[in-house]
Amino acid sequence: MHSLSSQATRPLSSSLSHYSTSYFRFISLSLPLFRTPKSHPKFFTISPKAPIFTVRNCTSISAKPSSELRAKRANSDSDSKLRALRDLFSKPGVGIDAYIIPSQDAHQSEFIAECYMRRAYISGFTGSAGTAVVTKDKAALWTDGRYFLQAEKQLSSSWILMRAGNLGVPTTIEWLNDVLPPGGRVGIDPFLFSSDAAEELKQGIAKKNHELVFLYDKNLVDEIWKESRPQPPNKPIRVHELKYAGTDVASKLLSLRSELVEAGSSAIVISMLDEVAWLLNLRGSDVPHSPVMYAYLIVEIDKAKLFVDTSKVGPEVMDHLENAGIELRPYDSILSEVESLAAQGAKVWLDASSVNAAIVNTYNSACEKYYQSLENKRKSKTEAYDDSNGWSEGPTGIYRLSPVSLAKALKNDAELEGMRSCHLRDAAALAYFWVWIEEQINKNVKLTEVEVAEKLLEFRSRQPGFLDTSFDTISGSGANGAIIHYKPEPDSCSVVDKRKLFLLDSGAQYVDGTTDITRTVHFGEPAARQKDCFTRVLQGHIALDQAVFPENTAGFVLDAFARSFLWKIGLDYRHGTGHGVGAALNVHEGPQSISFRFGNTTPLQSGMIVSNEPGYYEDHAFGIRIENLLVVKEVDTPNRFGGIGYLGFEKLTFVPIQAKLIDLSLLSGAEFDWLNDYHSQVWDKVSPLLDGSARQWLWDNTRPLVKQ
Amino acid sequence: MHSLSSQATRPLSSSLSHYSTSYFRFISLSLPLFRTPKSHPKFFTISPKAPIFTVRNCTSISAKPSSELRAKRANSDSDSKLRALRDLFSKPGVGIDAYIIPSQDAHQSEFIAECYMRRAYISGFTGSAGTAVVTKDKAALWTDGRYFLQAEKQLSSSWILMRAGNLGVPTTIEWLNDVLPPGGRVGIDPFLFSSDAAEELKQGIAKKNHELVFLYDKNLVDEIWKESRPQPPNKPIRVHELKYAGTDVASKLLSLRSELVEAGSSAIVISMLDEVAWLLNLRGSDVPHSPVMYAYLIVEIDKAKLFVDTSKVGPEVMDHLENAGIELRPYDSILSEVESLAAQGAKVWLDASSVNAAIVNTYNSACEKYYQSLENKRKSKTEAYDDSNGWSEGPTGIYRLSPVSLAKALKNDAELEGMRSCHLRDAAALAYFWVWIEEQINKNVKLTEVEVAEKLLEFRSRQPGFLDTSFDTISGSGANGAIIHYKPEPDSCSVVDKRKLFLLDSGAQYVDGTTDITRTVHFGEPAARQKDCFTRVLQGHIALDQAVFPENTAGFVLDAFARSFLWKIGLDYRHGTGHGVGAALNVHEGPQSISFRFGNTTPLQSGMIVSNEPGYYEDHAFGIRIENLLVVKEVDTPNRFGGIGYLGFEKLTFVPIQAKLIDLSLLSGAEFDWLNDYHSQVWDKVSPLLDGSARQWLWDNTRPLVKQ
């Protein structure tokens, strides 16, 4: 149905937005003041131990070569931007001593539109994670170990590079407290900080009596970006058909409203883009990899309002919204609506970990106004006023995690059917791809990691319902496979080497579902060391795949199953084992996860989707990861001790695991049987979608192995 | 060296103190206001989720039959005690409306001396866990599901039985807040509550404006107990020889003092009896099962004082203490010493989870006095006084967990050598025992569970260095094996049935170490169901035994290994998998544990001892548990990913696992090899200690199995 078109090449050519699928693994790598998507702050704030802002050292990536000329040009360009920005500091209505420019958009999105990439614009540093802080005489950029080399190349000499996580490197707050004279005014765009993050910042700088200044009216970077700033995306919104969504909007709103009533609230502001899309059965194309549109949604008990650029709303979507009783409002009228909710006395449910500080603060100020005016009325007694009701019935913020996160994670039958179906088409695309790449490599055709990723996209785009990649493909040959967040760039990437391991982590958005798969292969003869490591990663993968566990088990309980075979020889991997995946939505979602970090106590529940992706990475040598997506499902165990249900996993991903990388002598009988059984399922499910050499390839790669 | 003597029979005849080895498994079963030994509150208070006071429903035990006559006698006896107690409420210096009588002694001990069993005396209920609360017109006793039946029989009609954990049953605090008129005075003996527990109680009852009254001078139950109250124990203290202790007292004190300095403190009060015994290389016989003596220890930078009944201190111990620079003080002078520490300006390290409220409160009051007098001096200015120093140098409590807990858990080579050695002698005793019981059963001799436990004690007592059982033997035939805390009583226990599973969980104190072992056997033909369950418990036991894991791994991470095989068929067990064990000390110690509860984040460290005891319990049918003790040790892995060490376990326990209960077809090749390898080690290590039929029995039960 959908062909490649211009959309398909965008994600790959964009160097500005490249969260990888391994994003979750290094979620705790986040910089000070860098907020991770909504589902993950929860993960860390629950934990009594896990720091919210941890930084790990990790392998640096090789950055593009940059000529002297380019460096100089960047320098003067960068200086003029900084000058222009600082000129604004003293303008009326601004009056600040420093300005913080984070990486975020107003919705804590993982993938953001170019017009919101203000930190990249002002600093020249295009990595996905970073925070820029500009004072009257200094400019500093924080990023983590993934990006040190890239930042060194991209930043002009006007910028101080803060290598976050390195010994002695201050946090943003520490640095501000150090360089600003006491009593400074630190400006932020309050839309770009979650309420929680802004509060943390405010308290941190208050130690030196600095004041946090919310500049609601203008983003200072946008002011200097001017005409060259890309337009906000305005691709048309489409209806996500009921046959894929499974539950109609009316039913979803009904459930949400009953949760509102139960919590004693009368309205909720939903700001996570995937939550808006899921709740309204709508999809958009505003950002790469994620089929969402920029919008806020306010759901009240008797009405609901969608705040969106109305030019994106065609007649079909308009009908769809009207049928569900949803009114349209301009995207930028969100604050005035929040104000009027408070004025009407609405008790608003706000998830302070995802809703931005502009909204939360505006609501709180409006609440104060409400009570002030009530007090004035009471004092003046000019009007008849019933004292007893006014206070208890007045507006209050109800601060809780968004209830949509869990509802969205529990997939219904239609969503699961879509996920199953698109995974088979995805597997077919991969079969065609593997045949192609093996042929090319055997013909000694030189292929770069980027060319390979582009070809994979081409095969995927031929599949019905294909829309987009679900993240930037990680295509890593040899040592590049050991860089967990590797993103090959056309002018610096490696050629895929027949003599080395090749790690391919990729995924797609289809109209009916979302995929995310990693396979590691060798085109020649793997070394014994590589086979040993690969087999242990596979054993961990199998152990998690086969796990059965009681209801109410949190994902971290299962994490050790995936590591135990590596541990036996003193190996491990520095990322979690599984993340949630949306159904035709974000490739990374919460609230569940499977990780060695035990802060996320969300139980795995029937209908949740998780990835199963243990790995092993040998620095400067090779990387291994084997990733399938799984659905949590009830298992019909012969007993039900404790009167509760027992859960296990159903596989969604059906792509062969390369046999030549397996040391069969390490496998137990049960593991051996798992492998043959899996391959037999792959053949049964995927071969009908293939013909020619791809069908033959599938047969060659799924035929039963015989234990020596 | 040591023979049975009178000591050996005492633990079995005492019905008042019967914590079982399964104690830790149900640690969270604790009643409101019932404090568990010090190492375990940590476990729960760290957790963000695990409630401190959880109660699980568990199988009730079958209590002794009680005749009408006995019930009536108890009734009038009980009433007169309550009357006498209430008479004291209005006495000068008392003036209370309610009195709480917990199970504890002043040291949060697991096993306590009879003279401290005040709750049993006042209520007539002799179970190990319970809290009695007496008001002017009501008397209530809280206990948990283990003891509902027993409490029903033992309590007179004057008592309300509070079935803790049952729906709608209030906590002690809730009940007090309900029955007392607001502004009541609730009395406690502050020695019997940890400071943390007293604080929790104080805050809880403050909601109804009740006041918590500390009655320092007299325990009201002791007042009415009078002459019939047993004398405090005064068995002689002995020196724990350096060849067993491994580290001399001077070195231990040096380490402790450097920790004090590092924490900015100048003294520490140590109140856990095993910590005092470990630190001073002393052992006592004041309580059953645990070789400790009632004492407090205060260590300052330049001196140390032991508060103990000096009649227990003979010349050898006196020399030993003098050599280590330790002064003796009377046991009951602890409070005046704490007062004088504050007056001298000492900053005292106090573990509020274990040190009692009497000590902590006395110190705090004395600190207040200190500052009051300072303030007075400053105001009157009658004396020259340097303002700048007085405050920073004054006394302050430093509230942290005791550093002795971890130091004691990390066994040195001598301690490990003692543990290894006594485990072999213990295994020899068990071999003689198993031969004997099999012979008796085959001859159809009727043996009760208690007779069997007594015979086991006899075999153990013949081993050199035997001192005592390390807990009350759990000897459970058939359905009794499913009662995790089962304690057979002579007049109510079952006959060991040839046709049923028999679970035997027991342990001993030797001069050089402490044992704790569970084996489950069948004397006839086990059913397929029993073999299936037993084999899965064994597979879990093997998986944990064989685990290798990186440094800094907490025990809860490994817990699922022990359950996964049961989970696959929908089974589980409702207790933790491992607890710490002292070296010739308490059979239960912290700070580490292996449990599904993830509140205890203490990493497993080289030298720690843990039990490995998965189980399965089928109510009213049978119980299975397989328990070995393990030492955490470094493993020489071929890799050391992350530059850290990898840890695994060394077995201490060498007793055969009954082969007829194993369904060999369920075992993997590796599991099968584990079993044969273990049995071969058992033979090699234990056969030299055996002769005659026991040697033959060991051979029969350790010879290699052949896979079908």
C-alpha cells in the first residue's frame, strides 16, 4: 500500500535525530537536565538506589573528518549566533544572565522535528543528547561519552565541552552555581522542561540564590534562528483504522474518564505524543520513526479538546474526532485552556514527569488566582457567597503518572494481530535482504554500512503497509558492532567486512505494527571466541524466551536469566535486556522493562510487548546482539500455586539465527530443541511470503540442525 | 571434645522458644511492633515497596489438645495476672492507660532467655511471635497465621485474639487509637523496643493524642511475676579460641575504631548479642541455639567497656578482656554510661534499628542537658567560655546501621576452616542418623517426629565440639512437612510414616562452626507427583549453587534461578531462598540474603555464608526442601568484563540427596553431572569419618547414577 517515497529516505539522511534502538540501554546516561521520555523517568525515580542522572563511560564513536576551513567557518558562525543570543539577554521582558537550551521538544519525545532542534542549531553539535548553557561570557555544552569525539569536532572554540560523567566535570547546575555571580537570573523555555525537571533545576540553582526565569513568550534560539528555521511539520494526520486499533475512541475515553473520577479529578492534560495518538486512534508523520503528530489533548468528564495545527486535520479525521466528541483547538492555545480550566475549578490530573513546566506552572498560577479572588470576595462580602463550598470545590492539581501509559502497553487482540502480521512481512523483507547481502559479499562487492542500511530500507519499503523505519538502523561491521549506539554516517562509515562479525539492529513502522530486530552474522569463518560469546548470548536469549513466571513479577527479576551464561565466563553487557514496544507506535515505550536496574517495579502483564535482546560487546573487536520481540501471555501451567496466573512469552519475530555462529556443544538438549523448533516456525510462517532465492535462503537457514 | 551433657536436651524440652530455621522466610510475617533481629529490619526498610510489617497467611499448626479443666484454670490464673498488672497502672510514677508487652528482649535477639518471656507469662500464649496489649478493661494479643490455633487454645476468655493479617484485623496502633479515649498514656518498657520501633509507635498513637510513656525503672510484668520469674541466665562466658576466630580482638577493635573516626563519631553502642560475641571473640550460653551472652559493648576511640553480669566472667575471660583493653561494667549500668558519654561530649554511633529506645532516648536527653547547660553558661557568662567550640564539639547521635554486621558476615580463613570442618562432622552424624532411621522404619518401629529429632541430637552430640542445636529441629512427616514453621511437640506430633515424605531441617552449634541443613526423603515409594516436585526443587538448588555473577550483585538477583523450574509448572514457594549464617554464631544473620523481596540490596561478597534452600509445600500433603550452606567466593573466570571480579559459591554441606526422589529424565546433562559430582565429593569427604553400616549407607547413597 505504502511505497518508499521521499519519507523513507529522510530518516537515514537526517543526522540530527538519531536515537538508536539501544536508547533504553543507556537511558541513565542522560545528562543533567536532559529528560528522557516519560516512561523512563518513572523507571529511575522509583528506585531508591539508581541515580536519576547516571553517566557511564562508553566507547566513543569515530566522528567525521572536518577540514580546517570548515572548523573556522563554524567558528565565526557560532560566534555570531552566541552574540545574537546574548544581545537578547538584556531585552525588555527577558533580563537574564544565562539561558539553558536542552535537546527536548515540548512533549519529551524521543524523536523530534527539526524545527525544535534548537540545541543543535545554537551549538553546532548535532548528537542526540546534550544540553547547552550560554552565559554573558561563556558557552558550555554537556554531552556523554558517546559523543565526545563528535562534539570536539563540531563545537567552535567559543564553546566549552563538558564531558559528562568524567571525573571532576560539573553538572549543569554545579557549573551555573560556580560561574554566575550570586543572585543571577537563569532563563529557560518552560515548554522544553518537564515540570519535575524544572523544579529540580530551580531548587539546584536556588542554593546560590539564582532565580529560574520562565520565558513563556519566546524561545530565544528561535528569535535568532529566524527565517532559516524549518517550519513546524504539518503533514496530514490519518485515522488509525479500527481493525488495527481494536478499541474505538469512545471506549478508550470511557475507561480514561472512569480513572479520572476514581482519582477525584475532572480533567487530564495528555502531552506525550504517543499517548495522544493511541487514545484517539490517530497517527501522524511529524517526526521521523514515530507515527505521531504534535498535539496536546485535554480530556474532561464531558468533553475533550485536541490542541493541534488544524491544517493537518482533513475531513476524514475531522469526522472521526467529531464522532468521538472531540473539539479542535489551536496547538498554541494550550496555556489559555489550562488557565480557564483552573478558573472553572477543574481538578486537573498532571503527570509532572512528562507534562511541561509551562503547562503545570500556568495551571498552578491560575489556581492561586482563583483562590485569591475567592478570598477577595469573602472579604468584601459584596456578593452572596457560600463559603462552605468554594474551597473544597476549587481547582487542585492531582499529580500522578499518566494512566494512559499502562493502558497503551496492554495490547488488545487487534493490535497483537497487527504486530504478528507485520513481523512476518518484516521477516520476509529481511530474508530478501540477507540473500542480497550474502551475494554481494561473496562477489566481493564493497558495501558500506550505510549502503547496506539503505538497501535494507528498500526491501522493507516493498512490503505492504510499510511507512518508515522505527529508528535509525544500526549497521556495524567488526569493531563498530561493539559501539552500542553506533550510527554509521555516509562519509565516515566502514565497509562491511567479510572477515568480521556484522551486527544489524533495525526496525520498521507498518500501518499495522512496529518491528525491532537484531541479528548478528558472519559472512566468512567466525573465530572460536566469537562462537563462544555468540552461543552464550543465544543461551541467555533462549532462557528469557522460555521463562515462565508468576503474575506480579517485575521485569528485573528475569534479567539475570539472560546474563547467566555470559556471567559463567566473566562476561556481561552494559545495557538492559528488554524494553516495551508500541503497536504501530513508538519503538520504545513503558512502563515495563527488563533490566538489571531494579527501580522499575512495574509487573509484566499479559498483552505487554517486550524486546529480548541480550548482547556482548568486545571493545575495538566485535559486537553481538540477538533481539526478538515477545508478547507477554498467560501460560496454561498444570498448577496455579497461590491461586494466581503464570505468564510466559509468545514470539513475534521470525528470522533465522545464524547457525554457523553457534557452538552446538555448549547447548543443552532443551536449548538445541528450542533452536530447531524456532527455525521450523520461521520456515512455516515466513516461507509462504517468499519466492526464488529468498525462499531457498530461508530453507538453508532454518533446516534442522543435528547435534554432534 | 564436648559431650552431650544436660545442655543438649534443653533446647528440645523448651517449648517457649521455637524460632525455626524457616524464621527468615517469614520474617515479613512480623507483627506490628514486633521487631525482627537487627539484620532484617534493614532488609525491609530499604525497600520502597516491601512493607515493614507484612503478614502472610500460612498454614496453621495443630495445637495440643487442652482439657476443659486446664482451660478453666488458665482462665482464672490469667485473670489474676491481668488484675495485678492493671493495679500497677495507677501507681505513682506509672500512671498509664495501657501497657504493651512485646516478645523481645533488650537486644532484638531471635532466641531469648526464659526470664524475658514476659508476653508468654502474661498472656499464656507461648508462640514465638506475638504482642500483648492490656488496657484498663481489655486485653488483646496479636499473632500471625502460624499460631492462630495455638493462641485460641492458650488464651483465656479475658483475651481478644487478634489474627494479624486477616481482613479487618487492626494493627496494635489502630486498636489503641480505637479503644483508648483521646489523650491516653500508653506505657512500654523502653528496653524492649528498638528506637525505630518506639518512634513508629509514638507517631502512630500521637494521631489520637495518646502519649507514649517510657517506664525505665520497672517492667510491669516482672513486678507481678515476682519469685516465680526465672533468674537471668548466668552461665559462664568462654573465650572463642583464636584458631577458630581467626582475627584477634585488638585487630577487630582497630578496624571498628577506624570506621568510627571515618564516620566522625567517638563511640558506638553495640547491643546485638552476636555482634558483641564476634567482636570480643567470646561465646556464652545464655540462650538456646545461639552461643551468646547478654551484654552491651561500648567502644570508644581509646577504651571499651563490656556491660555484663560479672559473675559470668571467669579468670580466663577476664585476662582475655584485659589484654584487649576492655573494662567490665555491670549489665544494668548501661544507661548511666550512655549519659556520661553525652556529658563528655561523645558523638555516639547508634543503630536505631537495633539499639533499644531506652539507650537512644537516654543519650538524647543527656545531649539536650549538655546543650542546655552550655546555653546557661553562655547566658550567665560567669565562666570564661569559648563560644566557637562548644557547639561543634558537643555530643550528637550518629544514626547508622552497625558496621559490625558486615564485618562479621565476611568470614576469614579460620572461620571458614571451622565451618568446613564442623560440616563434615555434622554430615557424619547425619549419616549415622539416616542409617538408624531407615533401619527402624524398615523394622516397622513406630517413631514420632520428636523421638526422631531427639535421636538426631544424640548422634550429633557424639561429634567432637558439639555444643547445641542451632535451632529447634523441624521434623515433619507427610502433611506436617508442608508447615514451613512446623515444630513437633511430644504430645501432639505425628509418627514418621513410611508411606510419606519426611522433611528434616536441623542444625548444630559446634565449637568451630554452625550448621543448617534440610533433606527430604521417602522411606517407601514416592509418587510421581512428589518426584516431579522434588526434582524441580533440586534443579533450582543446582541452578543457584552453580550461579556465577559479577561483584556488587545483590542476593535477590539470584533468587529467580532457584524458582524457575517450579515456575514452569505453575509452582512456587512462599519463603526466601537464602539467609546468612554466623561462624559458630547465630544460624540467621545479615546483612545479606537471597529472596524474592528486593529490598535488601546488600551485595553478596566473598566470604559471606548463605543458605541455598528452595522448597515446595503442598498443603495437607507434603513438604520438600533441599538446603545446603554455601560460601561466596571469587571464581577464576577466563574473562573479567568490566574489570571486576566474578563470584560463585563453594559448598559447605556434604550430605547425600535421596536419588529415588529424583526424576532423572527431567535433568539436563549438566544437572546430572552436578549430582554425581556432588555425591562423589560427599563420599570423599565424609566416608573417612564413618565406619560400619554408616559407611555402607554413604556408599549406597553417593554412588554414581547412570542416566537412562
